Amino acid sequence: MHFARPLEKLIDELQKLPTIGPKTAQRLALYILKTPEEEVRKLAEAIIDAKSRVFPCSRCGYLTDIDPCPICRDEKRDKSILCVAEEAGDIIAIERTGFKGQYFVLNKDFNLMGHDDLGSLNIKPLEERLKTGEVKEVILALNPDIDGEILARFLAGVVEKYGVKVTRLAHGIPVGGYIEFADEITLRRAIEGRREI
């Protein structure tokens, strides 16, 4: 199908966003063209404003527009528990659970297949926090894939040097899932992570 060049360019740019395929990009582009110009301008300004003013917190790495971020400033949070996550989006999900500890965000989409190596991770700020002796437990909230496993083992080695307890998010069958459809690794982890009722 042939599109006007500006529309084609908009579709191409939208398609670069995660989880946006060609059809979704086309629908979004057509929706944007139908939207009043003032609303489109507000959207464009919001994108530019967020890009220019939001940055990683110097203490935890979570995205913020003030440093340190509101989570790090919150005196009611438990400073003895530190949750390590890969991306800021993971923190948003964890916050919905009511977790009240502190965070450390790696802000790196670690990919072994993409030839990343562990040396490219900036873990000095994490080590600085561990040196204070305030942290008693580090929860590794990493994705349950090959890269997450390797990253978890690497970080566990770093954390253990400071005599801090290291835990990992439980893995297993999701609520509403069926055992017969679970893969072998998920079932094994569910059995290994079982707990008393």
C-alpha cells in the first residue's frame, strides 16, 4: 500500500517503539492524523519534555526529574532491603505490590546473545550502598531467562562479598495457569521453590 511520504515516515517511527508492529503503527498514525492539532502538539511536547527532563536517580537509578528520586527520599521505606531490577519499568510493577524497601536499577537491557558482557555493568553505586552496612538483604528481581540467570549469579557473588543475604524472586506456575501447559524449567522451579502451607 502506498502512503503519503509524511504518513509513511510517521508509521516507520512509531514502528520503532517496543511491541508496536506495522499494523499497530499504521492505526496509531491514522489516529494521530484524526486528532485535533492542539492535542497532537501536547503529545509531542510531552514526549520532548520527558526526554529532556527525566533522568536516572544518582542513588538508585530509577527515572526521576529530581535527584534523589521520591523513593530514595521517602524516610518510611525499609533501608535494610534493597531490590535490584534490570529496568525502571520493573520498579513500576514491583511498586504495585506494596513493596516498601529501596531499589537499585541496572538500567541495562543485558543481552548475552547481543555480545554484552558483565564488565559493562556499572555496579559501583551498588557496592557503595552495600559498604554502608545498612543493607541486610538484596532481592534480585531479574527476568527469569538465561541472561537473568547469569546476571543473578554474577550479582550474588558481588553482594555476598559484603556479607549481605541474597534472595531471588520466586519462580513457578502463574496464578490461573495450568500445570499440564507449564514447561519443564518452570515446573522444576515451582517444585524447588515450594513452601509449607
